[in-house]
Amino acid sequence: MSYVDGFVLPVPMDRLAEYKKMARKAGKIWMEHGALAYSECVADDVKPGKSTSFPQSVKLKPGETVVFSWVVYKNRRDRDRIMKKVMEDPRLAEFMDPKTLPFDGKRMFWGGFKPIVEF
């Protein structure tokens, strides 16, 4: 079974192109370090719910959209090894300052997941 990291975050619409550029760079780096797949998706059919929803999960503000991302690895051990390399990669240093990110990192959430069904 593989292992998956999932991410959900709010991105201002006027910074979406900047975010996409950052995501392309990050994805290439993740893949170079051994990730099996890397995906970044922008909300298309995502509505606020009565109790929970993607917009509510990130406290979406007017002028923002939700981005849902995931990275697939061979297993948890590979994920831990790859994540360490990615976080130490100097090409990502410019994205480590929360003040310059094209999104609000305080409203981002993420986690690691063990698949229970795969095809």
C-alpha cells in the first residue's frame, strides 16, 4: 500500500497564478526526491455546507478559493525520507517565509494518510 499526504489551503484569487508557479516548482522537487505523484487542484464545485465543507475548513474569505493537494509515496518510510529532503531543499527556501507565501499558511491544514482501498 502507498502513503498519501493531503493538504487543504485558501488562496487569494489574485495570487492564484503565483501559487500555481510555486506549486509547479514544489511538485518537480517532490518528484525529484522520489514522490510517485503530486497533484494540486483548485476548487470548482465546492459550496459552503451547513456544518462542514472545504470553504469552512479554511475559513474562506471573499476573493479566495480552496486548493486541495496531495502527494503519493511508496510507503510511510519513503514519505518521511522524501519529506525531510524536500524541506531541506534550498530551492524551496524562498517559500519558507510565511510573509511572502501566496496563501495564508495559518489556515492551511495537512496530514498523512494510509490508504484503505486502492485500484
